[in-house]
Amino acid sequence: MKVSASFLSSRDIGIDLKKLNFTDVDYIHVDYMDGKFVSSKSLSFRKLKKIYKYTSKRLDVHLMAVDVLPLIRKFASLNTEFITFHVELGKDIEAGLKLIHSYGLKAGLAIKPGTDISVLAPYLDFLDMILVMSVEPGKGGQSFLSFMEARLMDLKIFLLERGKGDIIVSVDGGINEGTIHQVKEVVDVVVSGSYITESRNFQERIDILRGGLENHEKGY
Ligand code: DX5
Ligand code: ZN
């Protein structure tokens, strides 16, 4: 299981990113919010692209935005591994996933807590990752929704039944030491924000999510 650290993309980006760069976290999860798909707004791309100054980690970009095609072109120019946007958009989905692949990047679809997983079916051939939202998108620090454990299991079965068990499943929202046990057997990646960044020792929190504290003394 890999850990993708979500930082506060609405404030000065340097603070958390510099500290995360000293950890062995696998990815930096970049939440882009346009103020339309969700009411909150993140920093603009012009500011977020400065991310390379603070981190050499690969980026896991989560677009909570309506107009995704121009954003895909922009975020593809960074040190990006995944670009994910929302299946609820209902438009440009196949085009968006193909555009992401045209840059040699991994393509994902995110799904909100209340959306039926069957809406993912037409896109499975174009997907490398599914980002299951375990809170309503829009802000960090919310509580993990308890029905997610069953939902993740349903998704895993849905994928296996369609011969798509190799699609990466990631979970985003409310992941901490109290909720990790509900997801760790089923998912490939966990996104965690406030649990890591509101701690004094980022590495310790990452180790706890991975299920051990062996690397604890590495510092933060
Ligand atoms: C929610 C974002 C999440 C969030 C995670 O809109 O997509 O990535 O920042 O933060 P925590 O782990 O604090 O719920
Ligand atoms: Zn996110």
C-alpha cells in the first residue's frame, strides 16, 4: 500500500511540501479546486506549478473542476504520475482519460460518496486508477464516512467481475490511524492530508498508516 500526502493547496504551498520532501511518502496529492465543481477554490495553477521548488516527489493530481481538458494539459507539464478527475462531470470523460494517456501519465476517475459505482463501467478500459472519495470533496479534515468499508469491497468485486482487478484503487478523505484499518486490505493507495500535516512528525504518521513504526527515527 502506498501513501499519497495531501497538502493544503489553498495556502502557502511551501510549508508542508518542504517537510514532506524529507519523508519517504510515495506521492504528493495535489487537490485542485475551481470554485465551481466544489465551492472551495485552491491556489491557481500559476501558483501551484511552483511546487517543483519544494518537492521532487511524483504528483498525484486530483482535479475537482469542471473544465478539465485545459487543466490536464497544464498539470501534465509537472512531475506528474497520476491525473484524476470526477466521473460526475458526465462530459469529456473518455477524451480526458485519453489526453492524460497521450502524455504518458496514468489516468484516474474520482467518484463522490453518493455516486453509484456502475457509472464507472463504460470507462474501465481507459482507467489506471479509481479514486474513491470517503468524504464529500471540497475540504480536508472531514470525518471518514463509515459506509466506505463496504463500498470499497463492492468496488473491488465490481472490478474483479469485469476482469479489471489490476486497476489501482485509492481512497481519499478522513484517513488516519483510526480509519486506516477499514481500508488497508482493499486499497492500493491511501490519500491522507490533515492526519499527516497537522502532526509535528510527518514520517511517524506515514509509518503508522503503512502499519509500522520501524522508520520512526528518520525524523520528519
Ligand atoms: C477533499 C480532498 C482530500 C483532502 C484529504 O476534497 O480531495 O484530498 O484534502 O484531507 P484529509 O486527509 O484531511 O481528509
Ligand atoms: Zn483529493
